[in-house]
Amino acid sequence: MAFWTNRRSLLAGAGGVAAATSLGACANGRIVGFDKARRSIDIANQGEPLSLDPHKASGSWENNIIGNMFIGLTTEDVESKPVPGMAERWDTSEDGLRWTFYLRRATWSDGEPCDAHDFEFAFRRILNPETLAEYASILYVIKNAEKVNNGELPVEQLGVRAIDDLTLEVELDHPAAYFPQILKHYTAYPVPKHIVERHGADWIHPDNVVVNGPYNLTRWWSNYIVHLERNPAFFDAENVALEHIYFYPSNDVNAAARKVMSGEAGWSTRFPSNQVEQLRTALPGFVRVYQYLTCNYFSFNMTRPPFNDIRVRQALTMAYDRDFVASQIYRTGERPAFKFVPPGIADYPGTARYPWSDIPIAERKREAERLLRAAGFGPNNPLRFEFAHRNTSDNPRVAVVAQNDWKSIAPWVTVELRGTETQVHYANLRAKNYDAGDGGWIADYNDAKTYLYLLETRTGAQNYSGYSNPEYDRLMRESDFEPDAARRGEILAQAEQLMLGEAPICTSVFINSLNLVHPDLTGYENNLEDIHRARWFGIKA
Amino acid sequence: MSDVLADESTPPPASKGRSLWDDARRRLMRNPAAVASLYVVALLSMAAAFGPELWVHDFDTIYRDRVAIAPTFENLHLLGTDTEGRDQVARLFLGLRISLLVGLAATAVALTIGVLWGAIAGFIGGIVDDLMMRFVDVLYSIPFIFFVIVLMTVVQTDNPVTNLLLIFMAIGAVEWLTMARIVRGQTIALRKREFVEAARAAGASPLQIVFRHIVPNVLGPVVIFATLNIPVIILAESFLSFIGLGVQEPLTSLGRLISEGARQMINAPWMLFAPAVTMLVTLLALNFLGDGLRDALDPKER
Amino acid sequence: MLAQAIRRLAFAIPTLLAIVAAAFVLMQLAPGGPFTKERQMPPAIEQRLVEKYGLDLPIHEQLARYLGGLARGDLGPSMTYKDKEVIDIIAEGAPTSAVLGLSAMVLALFVGGALGVMAAVRQNRAQDYFVMALAIGGVCLPPLVIGPVLQLLFGVEWGLLPSQGLHRDEFGLVYLILPVITLSLPLIAIISRLMRASMIEALRSNAIRTARAKGLPEAQVIWRHALPIALLPIVSYAGPALAGVMAGSFVIETVFQLPGIGKQFVLAAQQRDYTLVMGVVLVYSSLIILLNLAADLMYRVLDPRSRTA
């Protein structure tokens, strides 16, 4: 029975390997996700940054990182409200078109001054078509920005000018009280002229980059970690408490929650909504749920039947049970959306809503059937269409409910679901190669226009519905030239009301931001934009 | 070890009189584990075939007042409801149906192509073998997911069932490569054996030899592969569902139910438990059946 | 055999070219491009991006451009990760996947092999049934379930092992324990089954009967005489399977948050990052070709019969 002896020696060998590995364990130890002694925090972030160059970034998970590296003319306070950043103060001309910013004396992390010339350089760079910035359109409020970006005018014609080292003048295309909101966006961050000119596109590499914000980029290991270290040259460095911040791209939301549960992360920017009760018990004090400036909605393709008929759009919009989706598909107090612009948007009355919002769902379904019959559909002419949805996160679950609701209007309504990858989905929507399709929109800045411009005729392919109403377009343009914020808000609300009545889109749910945050982390406040800068963070003793 | 060759004297498998298959069936029926598994597989197939239609709940009805409830006798939600308020028993029946379909169809595709390809390549050998196996290498070297993404996105159909068929084809079209390699290995080992030499000497054509002598003799490993391959395919489908390319809502599959259950395992363990146990039973039965078949078909046991 | 190896390696280059060409064409058949996103960029910018990457050219010109770059050792810039080159992204991801895959395969060969031999020797007895049950359990509980369960138990409940990731600064062995186990379970299941089957076959062969008749000790019969024969199907299986696991596993790398090329590949395919997809396909294909060659050579070493061919 020497065979068994052999087997035992094999097991002994395996034991040896295990012992060697556990030695390795002692040498490494586990990460402490919120290490008070080392003053460091590990953050489970939604995804891998596609770029850390503020002119090439486009996602909120990139913003989470980049916003700790650079400071714009304005910046976010703990509640994500715009406060003076590199600009100590600013004047506005009477017509609201000329803004003069007075900059603080500050330096880049290599000691070079960070001044008005860097800002001038940065605005010209992002709007220069050669830069291939995907997100430059946010700055189109600046005079000539759109033309420069389309290559119709040279960058020197852009309405941004450094008067002297510490004075920057910006001319706008039309008055915009929300301009400070835009200036805290990463597209408006300065970039170090001397470094970009020396290294070109490689300037953002950790070996080259210099920053003017609270944290410097130390390391970027693709798909694993982004390490930021405190920048001692930051103008407010003495009030920055944490030394190290580590961001991990956590594509799997469940794994992200487990990273916090095991103590290996001090903050996760998401958690699975249906586990909120378990997480409240397992992690007392960690769960942060707050309303978020985002709206999930469905577009109808108005360029072809059946959705070129307003009655069909109205019927489907009516028959969709958002209350059920908000309370049962989502589990964290999400709100049903009976309008497009989320509640909480600044300087906006929020009075617009679907006219039938208060009618109970059963009655709405009967009215929907009546509308469809009026549009010529019935047992002899059944309504058939396809609902395209993204196959990510909760979208398929919502699609199932929508399908169910629409089929329940009448037996002659047939809805096929088609789940596709995000990339294919948007390609189809843009090409108007769909019947009805889902989408979601996160506010770029805290203003109603960031939503309502989507339905303007001139928005083009991204107006997925193909909605075109001259009156709507006129109201939108009128709002641009209205200097009074309250009046402007009313004009925009009027436009939204007009649009909702014609139902080019079926709004679904205003979703919430869900974070898991270590309770001993101070300086983290729930806010509408879900932006939390590490600059304000501290450690509760 | 060269004396090994001289000792080989396995008889050729196809004897006159009683056919190979009669013999095999008799031996299979003497194996209690295999017989029990046969019944289980039959039962599961019945459940898959008729369950979704016979069960009191539909797989796509949403019960709005009963979302994500635990198993209960009330309203006969014996396995509770899922996070969209649909009956889990109904979904399990549907999942079983689709998973078995996926597994069988893909394995059938993989086996047919793989066995023939591998046997022919291994038997002929030389440059033909080289070319055929390099072709396998080329296909093998293109990642699985690649085929699937391209297939699923290029061929856009209005019919969810057609899409499902595409999944089978995509998976089967990749799995045959492994089969071909295994069969080729076995064939190389077999082709110098006496009974093959004898057939060759008797003037049998290469194709006849492949079908009469090589294929029956590689059936053992092939059956093992097939019974192990069905679970692999069911799992591959669950991986596709994980990245959103598998079976689409409102349809479902065992793999999809399991991956949904895995997400709910803290708050609703039964959502993982029921499909996982179903999968386990299905696979256990398939495996024991496969083993019984292997033993029954083994020419050396005769 | 050396000549054989050289011939096969020479064959590898046209094979690789065929793969690159096939993958290149297939990839562009898929709808959607790298620049179709939720937020549409200004059409003028999109046009420039398309021109920059040559996506407006006919497909054969694009392929020629790509192959030209390849000849210079240039895999091109990534189309989605704008600050990085494809070669850098792969260099950052490949080591983790390779170490993970290799460790899992070695573990699976030893554990699965030993279990398979044990089951074969004790055919139809308790040990056999135990191994079979283990194997079936291993196959039908997917990494999708095993991974999170191990994380919850070892990482969260007991706090014994890191639940995910590598260390922040250095490459720590202890971080690989859970993912390697998770990745190796299905491999163990398959290898132990294959091993059992082929070992039973081998033990019945005349060669073994002869060896036994000569009165050799049972252990020697099993390990010295039966094992080399029984290993053949394992070698056939393990070659390509090793390439498969070394090229990364999306599920493992996602659940355990590891920076491997398996995750990169799926994300890149979803984002239509053509250059990155091609880069990973190239790595994967080269691995497959090399390991297949290794498997075939080993086959010849192990199998006395094919040597005479």
C-alpha cells in the first residue's frame, strides 16, 4: 500500500505550500480601508477612468478622481455648491455677458505659478478641435466657443482672455446666471501650460503631471488602482487632513459593498439597492441615500409609426406604473418621475408635470386603451413594437415592468424586449433605429437646461425622440437671454410643460445616490450632485 | 515499453449477431445509479417540457403586491417571488427548459463537428492532420466571447427564440474545438492498434475505418465529455447573462437564475438555493447517466 | 522532435496573421463604435476622432495599417483609455492574469490528478463517489457563486484573508489565495473526471496486466506505468485550457477586483476599443499556439506509440 504513503507525501507537499503562503500573509497584511494612523482612505469607485486629463474625461467616476487634483475658478463646497476656487472673487457686467475673475496667488505642485495664462491656455485647449475633447460642448455658453470647437474660428477668437497674471476676462454668448456652476465642472479646470507644452498628450502620466489642487497623482495602474497623495503646494494644504487616497475601479457593485464590509474600503460610491436593509444592520452608520440630479426615462422614436402619433405616446406614458418601479424595483426610496427635470434643480419652479399625474393607474390604463383605439389600434389592428433597453444594472428589470404594463392595456398590445450592450443601444437610438428605448441622464451642472436642451431641435442625433416643436425651441432660446433667474426658470418650466403634454419621452424614476461611507469620516455631506471632495474630509477621533 | 504493442489484442468492437447497442442497453439497465439517473433526467425533461404551461403561475406575470416574498403556501408561491414579483417556480421551470435546450443543442453541435473532425484528422495524420488542427488552433485562438459578441450583435432578429438559437450555435461552435482535440488524441492512440490494421489490411476505406472502428472506440471519452460539457455550456450561458449577452428578459435560464440568486444571497438565500439545487440534481443525474453509458459502451467489458 | 517544433513555430506566424485578420474583420462587423456614447460629442470632434484612428478607411486599408504597426511592434493607442497605449495596458494586466491562471492550473493538476487517480483505484467505492460528487459540485457551482461566498466567509465573516484586490503597493501572494481557489475548482472538477476515466482505461490495458503479472508493486504500476498513459487526455485538455485561464477570467477578475486582461478584454469589447481588443486577442492567440505546441510535444514524449508514427 505504498500508494497511500505517496498520497500522504503529496498532501504534506500541499501543506508546505499553504505554510509558505501564510508566511506571505504576515508580510502583507490586509488593507485597512480607512486608516486613521496613516491618514489614508481606500475608495471603491464605479469604474476605471478612461482618462484623467480633465479635457478628455467624461464620467462621474473620473470626476471623483480629477476633482481632487485640480481646482477651477470656482469649486465645490461640502454640499457641492459653487464657492470661490482659484478665483477669489468676480464681477459681472450689467448685461451679464462679461465676467471678470480675480485670481488668488497660487502655484502648481512644481512651484511654477498657476495663473490666468494657464486658464486662458486651458479654455483654448479644450475648445481647440485638435484636442478631441468629447465634453467641450458644456462650455458653449462662452462667446465663440461653439465656432472655435467646430473649427470655424481660430482659438484666439475665443471669449476668454488673461488681462494680466491674476485677472481673467470671460465673455459669454448669452447671459447665464448658472455660469459659476459650469466653472466648477472639470471641463473648466486649468491645465499646466508649461507641462502640457513640454509633454503633449503624455502630460497626465504620473511622472509628468503637476496639479493645482489638494492631491497629486502618484500612481495609475490600469484597471486596479489610482493613488493620490496630498499636495503640500496646494493653497489650502494646511486644512487637508488625509495623506493618501486610493481609488479602485469596482465594476461589480456587490463586490464593492463587500470591500467595505471587510474593512478594505472606507467609502464605496455605490451599493446594491435591494440589500439596503442588510447593509444598514451589517454596517451601522455607513449607508448614505440621497436624492440625485438624475432622471431615467424612455424615448419614443417619433420619426416613424406608431410613435409619430401623439395618442400612442400619451397612452404608453400614462399606462406605465412608475410608482411600482420606484417603490419595488428600486428599494432605496427612489421617486417616481412625472416630469423630466429632477426636483432640487436650482432656480427652477418644478411645476411642470404630466397632466394626468394624479389619476390612479387603473384609470390611466383604461384611458390609454381609449387613446390607442382612437389612434386606430384594436383587435384587428394590433399594436406591436419593440422596447430596446440597456442590459446593464437595473435597466432590464425596469424594462420587464414596462413591457408588462403596456401589454396589460389590452390583449392586442404586443411588446418585444431587446436588451443590448450600452454601446449598441446608443448607436441605435442615435440612428433612430428603434421604436422605444430607455436612457438615463445625469445633470452636468445644476440647471434645468442640462435636461431640457436634450429635446431641442438643434440638439440633433442626441434628441433621440426626434422631437421638434418650434414653440419649444423658441422658449428655450428665450430663456437663454432672460437675465432674471426667476423669470428664466418660469420660461423653462413652461417649455417643459409643453413638452410633457406631447410625450416625446416617458419619464420613469428619479434615482438616488447610494454611498457606503465610514461613519468616522467627517466632511462628507449628502448632496444633490453626489460630489464629495477629499479636501474637506477629516477623521473623527 | 515496446513489448506493450505486442501484447495488444483487443477484439474489434462490432461483432456479428447481437448489436453493440443491444448489449449496451442491457448492461446499462443493470446499473442502478444509471437507471435512477435516467428516471431523474426523464422527470426533469418532462418538467422542462410541460412545467411552464402546466404550473398555476405564468413565468412573466408580475404580482405587484408580492415582490420578493419568501417561499409560502399562500397563492402557491412555493419558492417565493423574484425581485420583480414573478413566481419563482414558474421561472425555475422556464429556466430548466432553456438551460437543457441550450446544453443539448450546443453539445449536439459540438459533438457532431468535433468527433468527425478529430477522428479524421487523427486517423489520416500527416499534413492533413496538421492543417486541420491548425485550423482548430486559429478558431481556438479567437476568444469565445468575441464570437458571441459579434454573433449576438451582427445578427439582429426580432424573435427572442431565434436569438436563443444563436446562443446555442455560438457556444456549440466554440466547444467542438475541445472535442476535436480530445478525439484526435484518442484516434492517434488507436490507429496503430491491431484491429484497425486488420481492417485496413482487409481493404476497408479510411472513411469506413473512421466510422466503424475509430468513432465507436472513442465513444467513452466522448460521452464523458458530453455529460461534462452540458454543465459547462449551462455555465457559459450564465457567464453570458452576467455580462448581459445571454438569454434576455423576460426569458430566463438556470445560469441566469443562479447569478441573480448570487446577488441576493444575503437577503434572499432561497433565490440562490432553488436554482442551484435544480442545477446540481440535473448535473448529477447527467453525470451518473454518462458514467453508466460509458461503462455500458466500453468494448473491453464485453 | 526539434525539427517538428521548429516547423510548428514557423507555422505559427501565418496562423497568427490569419487570426489577426479574422478578428479584425469580425470585430468591425459588430454594430456601434468606440465613440458612440450616452453623451454625444460634437459631430466635428467625432469626425476628427474617426479620422485620427483611420476608422473611415476601407477595412483592408485599416488592416494593412494595423499590420504595418504590428511589424514595428506597435499595437497602437487605446481608443477608450485616452492616456494610454495598448501595449502599456496589456503589460499592466497580463502578469496578474498569467500568475493567477498558472497557479490555478498547477493546483488543479495536482489536486484533480490525485483525486482522479484515487477515484480510479477505488472505482465504485466510497472514495470514488466522494470524488465524483466533489467534481460535479465543482462544475455546477460557478465562480460567480463560489467567489462571493468565499469573499463573504474568509474576507467579511472571519476576516482571515483579503476579500479582493492585490495589495496597494506590492504583489502579495496572500491576495491570490481566494481567486486561485475559485478559478481552480472547475478545472479540478474536469481534470479529476478526465483522470479517473483515463486511469481506469489505462489500468485495464494489457501493458498494466503484464506489469502486474511481473509482480511489480501496485504503487509502481500506477505511478510509473499507468500514469503516463492516463495523462494523455489530460495533456490534450490542459494545454489549451491553460492558455484559456492565463488569458484571464472576466468573472474572477471582476468579483475579486483584479487588474487582469480578462476583464480588460470584455470591457474593451463592450466599449468597442478595437485596438485594445486586437492587442488582447494577439496575446491570447500567441499563448494558445505556444501551449498547444507544448502539449503536442509532451504528448509525443508520453506516448510511445505516436513516436513510431
